[in-house]
Amino acid sequence: MLPFESFTLKNGLRVIVHKDQSTPMVAMNIIYMVGSRDENPERTGFAHLFEHLMFGGSVNIPKYDEPLQKAGGENNAFTNNDFTNYYLTIPKNNLETAFWLESDRMLSLAFSEKSLEVQRQVVIEEFKQNYLNQPYGDVYLLLKPLAYQKHPYRWNTIGKDISHIEQAVMSDVKSFYKKYYNPDNAILSVAGDVDTKEILRLAEKWFGPIPSGITIQRNYTEEPHQGDLREITVERKVPQSAIYMAWHMPERAVPGFYKTDLISDVLSNGNSSRMYQNLIKKSKMFSDISAFVTGDLDKGLFIVSGKLLNGATKEDAEKLIFREIEQICDQLIKEDELKKVNNKIEANLLFSRMSILSKAMNLAYYEMLGSVSLINEEVDNYQRVSRKAMKEQATELFVESKPSILYYKAVNDY
């Protein structure tokens, strides 16, 4: 069990505290509940752009990194479909510096044309380097709009098109900030050798005066059931052809997620998994293959991806993958298979609580899922899944709906 205490400020900011006396460092994590799904379809990439802009300075602090580094701290951030996460570690005796820094950029980010232009160019370069000019870089720029026709998961976190960031104007940026970067749309967690009363004092001092934002209406268009196979083939200068298959799966906070995640582990978690043994070692048609879940807050994707060895065709790859899928739908998995993957999951969950930073991040994440107490229920959520339930889930997942398939064909002159 991971102990914690929590409270909520009058402005809606939720705060979670975990005491860990094993280290002189303290971790602070802030989740803003805004991701790429919250963007205007014609102005995508804004949540990720703000990940960068939030380090560009606030009204009272021109350079965020400078005072943090002087205080012995480190920081970073990431953005995904559903939320944006900012995190830092700092020596305990300088913790108030972290509260000062984070509250100031929540209260009043310094918007300037120069800062916007600098961060715009950083994001554009990232788009080009990681998604357009890198082998397999555009896979999810292609696969996501194939799998999603209606839901805003149909575009990638980096954005649907590079032009959306190129054409971003200050009024759009300020409006996005005003709507989403408010205390009642955020979760703050602190882990370290700290006292809850002291964290409450600091939270009220630095975050308490920040006003709440407007009520956010989250009306995401639900993705309709996919009854037809969708597939596209593209040719690229890459060393190996690859195949990507995606099925729609349950959202993160429901029992179906745990069943589906266990299925993915049985198929491809480790060298003893079914796909590794049958598709890499025996068939020798794949150099690597994996099955994984996206774990999104709304209905996500179960993805199988594999790189083909020379001579293997798209038809060969599909036949072998579907064979593994059919077996998990038709037959109960073995008891020792389920026990093995459950043991791995439990070990990974325990390992994720080793550092104060990972504990701070996890506490905020589970609070966002619905309740921070869920962090202590995860192992049970997996272990209560039966073999029969997994078979039923596999049938619903793979038989009652159809996949989206991207075939990434290597051209000869790579």
C-alpha cells in the first residue's frame, strides 16, 4: 500500500501528499487535464506547444529553468492525448522555490511574440525531425486517422499537420491557456520527506490566490463501432517493411482495460510470449513484433506492430498475426500463462513506486483517473481477471469488430 493524504483548495486545485523519508529530495508533479483531444481540429498541436511555452517564462520569472537550477532542481514535461504533465525534483530545503515557480506560470504566463516564435520553431523542427524525416516516424500520423473517424484521437499529439503550428496566432494561444491552465483543471502531487500541514500552507500561500477557470465542457464525439476492415499501404525508404494493426479497445478506467492489457502481455510480453516464440523464433518472418495497449482515458487502441524479414509479404504477416489472435479467442489461456503475466505486472507496479518522482507522478495520474486510491487497487484489478473473462474480451475485441491495418512497404533503394 502506498500511503498518502489529500486535500482540495477553494479554487479547485487537488493536492496529494506522500511522505517518504528515504531521500533529501522532493518530487512535485502537476497534471493539467488538457491533451490533444481538447484541441480544435483546425488548430491541433496546441497542448504540445504549451508544453514548451510553459518553460518560456512567466510575468515574475523571466526564465523558469534558471532559479530552479540554482536551487538544485531538475524538471521536464510530456504531453499525450489526454493530459499534460509537468514534473520536477528539488532538495527539500528549497521546496518553496518549486511552489513559487509552478504557481507563477499557472497564474500568469508571459506571452510574447518572441517566445511564441521561438517555441513554434522548436515544435516545427521536432515535427520534421521525429515525424517526417525519420524512418517509420509518420506511422501514427497515418494509423490514427485510419482507426479514428470521429473522435479527436484521430490526430497525433504533435498535431495533425505542421501548418497548424506554423499558423498559430497569439489570440488562439492566449485563449487556450485561459481555458485550460487553471487550478480547478489541475492536480498537484508532492512526494518526499514532507509534512502535509506544511504542504497545505505552501499550497494555500502560492496557489490559493489563483482564481478558478470557467467550467470546461468535455463533449468528445464518440467513435462509432468499426464493422469494416480499413487498410492502407504506403511505400517508404526504410530498411524493413512493417505492419501495424489496430483494434478499438475499452477506456482506461473500466474492467475491460485490464482484461485487454493482460491479453497483450500474453501475446508479446517477453521472450516466452506467444508472438515471440511463434512469429520470431519459429516462423522467422519477423525481426520483432509487439502487442500493446494505448491506455487512453477514452476508448483506445490495441496495436500489433511488427517488422518483416526479407521475403515475408503483407499476406504472410497478416496470416501469422491472425492465427495468434484466433487462438486466444478460441481457447482459454493456460493458468501458468496468466500467473506469469500477473507476476510481471505486479513487479512492474511495485518497481514504479521505487523513486519519489514516479510516486508523485502516479499519485496525480490515478487521481485524474477518478480517485487517487486506485493506485492501491491496481494489482487486485489485474488479478481478479479470469481466463474465461479474457477469452470473452478477446472475442469482443477481435471478432466483433474489425482492425485498421497500415502496411509500411520498404522500397528497394533504401
